[in-house]
Amino acid sequence: MPETAALLAAVTAQQGLGSTLRILLISSIAGAALLAWFLLRGYRGNGSDENHND
């Protein structure tokens, strides 16, 4: 069991910025999706309001 812990520690130490970049990439994609949803929701609201005023 100590060999496994040492192996995991060595693999983690070799990753470097990999986990940080992975978190940054995932959060950027999530932020872009939320921004797109927010903007598209606003455009959908404007289009439906014009049809109801006729």
C-alpha cells in the first residue's frame, strides 16, 4: 500500500499546471454557455413581444 501512495504522489507532482488549465478550460466553456443562453434568451423575448403587439 505505501508503494501505491508513493506512485500517486509522483504522478500528481508530474502534472504541473495540467489540473489548473483543465479547471480554467471547463470554467471558460461553462461561462461561454451561460453567456450564450443569457443573450439568446433576450433575443427570444424581443421577437415574441413584437408578434403580440400586432
